[in-house]
Amino acid sequence: AMARDGLFAGFRVLGRFSGPVPHVLRYHGRHRQFYLAVPVGRSVHTYNVNKLGLVAVSNALPQDITCLAADRMLIFASYDNILHAFARNKEVVHTYEGHKARIHLLQPFGDHVISVDVDNVLIVWNIQSEEQYLQVDFDKATFAVSAVLHPSTYLNKILLGSEQGSLQLWNIKSNKLLYSFPGWHSAVTTLEQAPAVDVVAVGLVSGHIIVHNIKFDETLMKFQQDWGPITAISFRTDGHPLMAAGSPIGHIALWDLEEKKVLCQMQDAHSTAIAGMSFVPGEPLLITNGADNAIRVWIFDGPGGTGRVLRSRMGHSAPPTKIRYHGQNGEQILSAGQDGTLQSFSTVHEKFNKSLGRGSINKKKSKKKGLKLDTMALPPITVFASEIAHQSDWDGIVACHQGYITCTTWNYQNASMGAHKLRPEEFGKHKPIDIYATAVDITSCGNFAVAGLSTGRVDVYNMQSGIHRGCYGKERAHEGAIRGVAVDGLNQLVITAGSEGLIKLWKFKTKDLVYCTELSSSPSGILLHRDSGILGIAFDDFSISVLDIETRKIVRTFPGHHGRINDMTFSPDGRWLITSSMDCTIKTWDLPSGCLIDCFLVDSAAVSLTMSPTGDFLASTHVDDLGIYLWSNRSLYSLVSLRPLPADYEPSMVTLPSTCPVQDVDVSGDEETCEEMIEYVSPEQLGEQLVTLSSLPESRWKNLLSLDVIKKKNKPREPPKVPKSAPFFIPTVPGLIPRYVAPEEENDTQSKVVNLGVLAQKSDFYIRLEEAVSTNEYTAPLNLLKALGPSHIEIELRGLAPEGGGSMEVMLSFLRMIGMMLNKKYNFELAQAYLALFLKLHLKVLSSEPKLLEEVSRLSTQLEETWIHLQTLFNQSLCVLTYMKSALL
């Protein structure tokens, strides 16, 4: 089968912020601000520290980045045994190949960069030439390199820490071992330069930190944390002598170096190991990142020296299990993850993301215990439903948890867990182990939730009060477990699907059974498109059927997939059903034609799918992946063949989209990252038959008729004061474009009493109009007029009449110019304004001159025609708009 352009094109990923690799803090001298480089998967994200706004995303490397470092110009990133250098935060400019094993340490070093691999080979590379300057092989048994540091002011020297615990100081230029430090009987995990010269902090596997002077080989202080190895160390440099250290379980300890004691502990700063931490030089800010997919900026401004989160970017720390668009604008995606949280991701900008927190049996009790010991935490959400109709009045989201009988409510507005726990009364006291909620839906009015249990029971609850409002069927709705529930758009019907293979339709209010149909096999899930009343049904045998709930007939049957169907979503118009399965394909079925129109393969199966209510994006989440991937619907902006796929169609593998930087809603342009836009110049007129306006500002034409009123208002109250001395500036000619007065004009003293008709200098505009009588070329005079301001235009038009020094020919010529403008249908508003002013000034002359009258009446009919044509178009458009607004489409 031939390759083809699919219906969906990868757009970008949401919710990916950090991985297990430490970040790098960089200072940009020209921008005078700090930037944060964080490796995420195969690319490097660059954020500005002051807003945590994403300013750049590097091109993707072939594999996930495992090591990162940076100097003033370049970012160094390695995967496996290959090292790359990125320039301008974006493209790879250097590649360094020569290691045989995975690189695990990097240290930029002047014109060189040092890399150490896990086989214990250290290579010094020349950055520009990409050649090896030096290679040193260490014996793994006696000195396995585990940390590297270039001590400040130590020329050509680097300090190496080892798994055996000893340290070595090397001169790289002469390739000499200068000194060996015996160590502290524990493997070195990290080395950090202290703010003082010669002083280095050494982090050990034992949880000790040794602050050591390497010049005199003496220990200045020793600290210990209780949470295992030291993962990162950073010193505060804004006048408070503090040192922070990270641990593998996400806690941070802060030490006061003057008092030599623990100042405070920030527990659960991250839910995984602290990967990287760095104090911003000269500021009370600490930046941390971890494998829990979070970047946090902490500020130390409170009492007791502890930090609070100032800014953060965080996604799920375990893969999302279910995603659904929230609301009708297609700008928020709700996502429930295996980490037990419910989060909302904005497709517009990261600053609108919010986390609704973790589910918990008892919020108050779990707050006391802290994250790690939380026995009250609820299991992850398996399915949820949300409605915005009453979300500002009460909870608008209802969710089921894995193996848990109670359904929880959530409040989007307050970004927290809601007020109610929904479960049938008889399970109030004792919670049965083997009964759990399996399916849930919320009515379109946001008033009721319908929940199904694994026993086949289906209940209705009121969302505002949490009160149980009855159940469907006598004891239970189905013999088997409930595989899906749905309420139609008008709260008439409830549709339930049971694992025994039945689908039942119930009256919503009276709870009577209306209809029951037997399916070909056991359903694994259902999805209702409320607007069209079409129900998609996925089966345990991986096939798919579509039921019309009006006619109650199966209207389409599709062969489906070769693996469990994970999720389904409809396009907003209900024409397409999109399904994802464990066979790693995502398929689009066209319901009107009953055909498969699109299918693509992804390298890890899509767990959940949701299509934007505006139809522009499909969002997906995948097995073992923290991101939410957006795919743009190509049929909206390019020609896509929607013909059925051939029976032997082989879907092609599509790589998941990577991140692309969003334009910050109020971004202060980052010169490094944006390419020059190609400037588009609009033609004078798009088409002959279109009416085109000039692009002049309103001030040039709108007030022409009311100039006399404006002048009266602006009349000076008192005569101008004479300046004491000569002006220091050169006098200019009045007008919109400043021009200097020629010196001889200045000294020319004329008689105060002037007969304008005789002496008036003919203006450029006047001369051009005179010429146009014979040539019929009116663009030149029009362009002159367009360049003038309102009062100047008035002076020019006054001067066309005989008493202003003009003539009948020129007045005729002016009217013809207006005629030309109306004919060509451009500068439409200018033609109207100029003509109005002309008529106002010269009505007397016009009425007495038969030649001019004839021209005016010709113009009048021309104006009428153009306007009637325009008005018809306006009326048609208004009509269509009103219909669109009011009709129930």
C-alpha cells in the first residue's frame, strides 16, 4: 500500500516539563536575565526564570537526553555514547564521537568540554574542532569517576570524585595528577563550588556533606541528612550563607553555614528524587527539578528561612489514564493520571494549567500526614465526566476510582476535590472489597450524576447536594458488571451497557425500562454523541458498532482493531468515530459512508483519546508516557483525501509530536529564538469588483466636514507670547511631514494686504489637477491629497474655486478625480469625505455653472449605484449572521 498524508498531523505535546536529568541555569548578558535549560525526552526546553515562560525548544536528538551541561554559548547534551552541542538553544552545531560507553558526566571547560563515560574513560574535546585533546583511562577498581568539577580560579585544573570515595585534582593541560584526597570512606555523588575560593562541597552516598578547603586539604564543616545519598547541592549567594542539599526521596535540607546547623527542611519538594537544584546568583530564589515532571522556583522571603513555591510548571508524575476536553471552547483538557491527581492542561498557554490535586478519603487527615505516609489517598481515577453548566455554583466533575466503590466529585473553579462522596446508602458503614464503580456520566445541565457499579447496579445522584435520587431496575439494572452509562442531551433517556451483552434504555425521570437490545458480544465501553443521539459501542472481541438511539437500530458495524479498544471519541459534528487500541493504531471511521478513512500507528498504544469540541485537535495519551499529545485535524486547513482506505492498507508509523514553544500571551520578544517573519504587503486592491478602503487613519478624513467646529473649539484664548530670544531650532513648514523652511522664504517680507487671486502660488495639487484635464491621469493628484492633513485638505479644496484663485476647469477636474475613485472602487471612504467637503465649500459656484452641474449629477447616479450594491451585500451578510445566531442549528 502506498504512503499517504494522514488526517492528523502531530502538533505538540502538553504537560511535559522535566525528567530525571538535572537542569542547567544560564545567564544571558545581553538580555540581562537568567534562563533555565531542562532536558525533556529528546529535546532541551529553555525557560526564562522570571516567568517560567517557554522561550525555546531544541530540535530533537535521536534518543532521550541522559546528561546535560552548558557554557556561555552552547548547551551540551548527550545520549548513550554521543555528545552534541546546541547553539541558540535550538540546532545541533557540533557532534563529538569517540566514547565506547554511555556518557554520564559533562563539564564545559573554557574552549574545551570534558566528558566521562561509565567505562571510566575521560575525554577532553576541543569544542570548535570537535577533536580529542586528551583521553585518560582510569582503573575502575581503584578510581571510578562519579563526579567532576572545575574549581573556581584554578587554571587548567579539574577535581574528580570517585565511587571509592577518594578525590583527585588533575592538570588537564599537562595531563598530570597534582594531588589525591583520601576521602571519607563513602562514594562521592556530587561536587559543588562554594562561594569562597578553594572551598568545595562534597556530597556522599552516606548522606554526608563535607565542606572542604582543597588548598590546605582540611575539612571546614560536616553535615548529614537522614534521607540517603546527596543528589544535588547549591549555595545561596545573596548575602545569606545558606547551603541546600537534595535527596532521593524529594526532600530538601537547608543549612546555615555561619551557625553550622540545619536551618529547616522542605519535605516533599518533589515526589521523586531532586534531580537538579540551583540558587539564582544574587537572589533569594532556588530552582529545582525532578523526575516527577515538575520545575519549581522557591522564594525565601518568609520567617524561619523556609522557602515557598513562587512559580512552578508541573504535569503528571505518572502516565495519564483518561483525558477529556472540558467546556466548549476547546482550550482545556482534563486529565487523570496514575499518580492519583486530576489536572487541567491549557492548549493556549502553560500559565493557565492547573492541578485539582489528589483524591483523598479525608482531606484534613491526609494533610496532616504529608505525601509519603498518606494512607488516605484514593486510588487513581479510571473514568470521569465533566460539565460546565453549573460549575461556578457546585461541583461539575464526577469520577470513579480504581477498585473503589465511591464516586468522587471535583470542583474545576476551586481546582480542588469536591464536597460529595457518591455511594449507595447500604454501603455506608462497611465498604465491600469486591464491589466498585465502573462507569459514570453527568447530565448536560450539570445537575445529576449517573454511576454504574461492578454488580450491575446504576444510581442517580444530585450533584449540588450529593443526595441519592434512586436507581434503575429493581435491585440492579444488569446481570453483569456495568460497562458504560450515558445520559442523552435532554435528560430523557439513560443508556446502560452490561457485561452480559445487553444495552438498556431507561426513562431518566420515572426510571422505567423503555427498550432492551441484545448485542453480538459483551461490550467493553460505550460513548454517546449527545447532539446526534448516536452511540458508539466497543466490544470485547475488538469490533465496534454504532447504535442510533432514535430508531434504536444498529446503523453501522466496523471490523475494529486487533487488540483491546482503549478509548473512543466523536468529532464534534458526529461524522467520525475515532478509536484507539492496544494494537497501537488510532483509526478514524466515517459514519455516513461506513468506512475507515484514516489509520496511523504510534510506537506506544494510545490509552485515551479526546477530540476538541471545536474540531481542530485530537488529543491522545499513551502507555508509559507522561505527555498529552495534540494532533491537528488537517482537513480543516488542507486537502485531505477522505476516501475509504483499501483492505490491504498498511498504516505507517507516526512519531509523537514534540513540544513547540507557545508564543507567550505577553511575551517580551526573545531575539534569539524567533526567525524573521516574511512581511506581507497588501495590494492596492484585491479585486476589481471589490470596494476597497484606503488604509489611512480616521483622523485624516473623518472630521473633514466639521473642521470649522473644531477650529472654533481650538481657538487660542490669548494672543501668543513673543519668545524672549531667537529660537535655537530651524523653523519648519507646517504639515504632517516636517520640512525645513528654506532661508530665503524666511526673510521675504510681503505686503499684508494681498489679492489672493493674483498672487496665490499654485500648489502641487492644483498643478497636477490642471495637467489631468488633458492627460486624464488622476493618481498623482490623489496621492498628493492622501498625504495631507485635514486642515491642509480644506485649504487645497478652497483654492479650486475662482474666488480662491482657481478655475472652472480645475473644479471639473476634481469632480472627475472623484468619479475615477468611485469607478475603480478604491479609497472608498476618502472619495466620500473629499466630495462632501467639496460640496459644502462650493455649493454656490456649482449651482450656477451648467458644466459642473452636469458632472455632479453624473457622480450622483454613480454614487447611488455603488451604494445600493454595497447595501445589498451588507443586508445579505447581516441576514445570514442573524439567522446563524438565532436559528437552532
